Amino acid sequence: MKPTPPPITPLKRAIAPPEPELSPKAALNIVRVFALLLAIPLLFEVASRFTPSKTNLAAATVRSGMQWLLMHGLTEGNRAVFLGREGWLFDQLELDRLAHARRPGNDVHSGLIKLAAQLKAQDTPLLVITIPDRATLYPEQIRPGRYLDVLRLKDEAGKLAELKAAGVDVLDMTEALWVFRDKQPVFFSHDSHWTPEAMKGVALAVNKHVQEKFPRLSSTETPVINATILERADAGDLALRLDRMHAAKLMGEETADLISIQGIEPSGKSPIVLHGGELMRVYDDARLSFGGGGSPPSAGFITQLATLLGRPLDVRDMPRPGESYEDKKLVIILLPMTELVP
């Protein structure tokens, strides 16, 4: 015989249980916890400026933890680095440039016009090679979409036309690298530097251009060189700007194979001057090279172009007013487009 269920009181069925309420004391405790969580990183940051390295290490550890939370919880980078799609990182200044944000100008364009006039007076050609930035060539990693052509600022065409009108021989590599990126990467995803493959491709294009327009300046003799393959791995300079201590754990490492070439050292007696900045010296300067540290690898644009031309180059930094080019037959400038059109 089944037990008789207890009768259901209609009055109890009609009354819903009260909603739980947060007492003022509990609410105050929650506010205190959040305030403490926000105060801890701030206290470490302040203390790291006045106390020994152990506190600096603690502050860096806290920053690393906060950055991990920002990336994995909110898909955000920081004030200096933008976190794009598929783990791509971009310097915020690159994005400011594309967005036409206000940025300090420079006198690079006017300086090139003056240099062209100076060299023209002594019958020395000026060749300017322009290299686009990462955001220009990889817009889909910033904003999803199908991009049929490279993204350019409207000022670029005018600036390049003015250089050509002043007698400058311009070799703009933007379109060529846009095609090249479908075959091999032009830039690393976590590092601001171009890849060795892209650098070699530009060196080949410049060598071809020089041989066609200035055939007497390239040597027909094969130089004696010693080539060594170097395997490098690096978290990337942009990843390091996100997390100085644990960039490799945060983003992983990228790899590159460099061909170190010994045998053609720069020479001030060369008839060809090569001007440039960091872009030119990457993989030739141990402080700038992908993979960092160690002895100079001699695997960058300077070495590649000198090897292809079969002769040393007179390597200099960016041109300065009053610089002498006596007895020079060709002046080449490797120039990021962001310097020509900020």
C-alpha cells in the first residue's frame, strides 16, 4: 500500500521565496577586494622605482600576470602594442599612421630633394628604395576582410612623384612585396623586422635595377666569400614590449634561417654609398638582429647587396646636411615609407 502524500497547502504554493539580497556589509567587502586587486599592481609599480631589483622583479611579475589576463580575457594588448588577429602584433604608431592620426612630421622628404640637387650638380645618381610597413601589407590581421590591393596613404603618390620630378630614381617596393607576401612572409607576426626572405628579395631587385641602369658599377668577378647558415629563434621585439620577462611563454617564438656571409666588408673607398637606418642594419648588427646577442651575423641587407654587386659598399647612416660624396658614382638610400610619409 502506497503511503499517502502530505497535503499541499495552496497558500504556500502561491508565495515565491524572497530574492537574495546583498547586505551593505557584503557589498563593502566586495568593493574592498576589487580595490585591493587594483592597488597591488600600482603599489609594485611605485615601489619598483624606489627600491632594489627584487621589487622590480616582483613588479614585472605582476605586469606579466596582468598582461596575460588582458590578452586571454579581453583580447587586448597594451598602449604601445595592438593585438591583431591570429596573434599578430602591431605598433600603435603604425595604426595611427593608417588612421591619419596626428603625428610629428619630419624633414626627410625636403632633405631628399636638397640631396638630389647636390648630387645632380656633380652628376651622381640618387636611388631611393621605399619599404612599406607591416600594417600596410597585412591589413587583414588588423580588420577582417578581403583586400584586393595594398593599403596606401593618399600622400604617398604625391611624395614619390615629387622625388621623381627632382631627379631621384625611385624604386618603390610596396607593390612587389604585396605580391611577394603570397609566396613567403614579408614580416614576422611578433617582430617589427622584415624577414630574411623579404630582405633578400629586395636586395635582388636593387641589384637588378643597378645592373640595368648602372652596369659599370657591378663587378663581373665572383668574390671569395665564406657563407654559414645560422638558425635563430626569437619571441619578437613587439612581444617583448608586451611582456619583457615572459614574452616567449606569452606568444611563443618564431624562427628564421640566416645566411652569414664573410668576405666583403664595407669600405669608405667604394664608389657606391648605401644610406639607411635600422632596417638596413637588421641581421648585420647583433643588437638589432632577430635572435639577438652574439657576434654580428653579417646576414643583412648590407651584406646581401654587396655580395650581389660583387663589391664593398660605403655604408653610412641616414644623410646629413653637408655630407661629402666626392668621387662617388651612386648613392642608394633604403628608406621605410613611414619616414618619407609619416
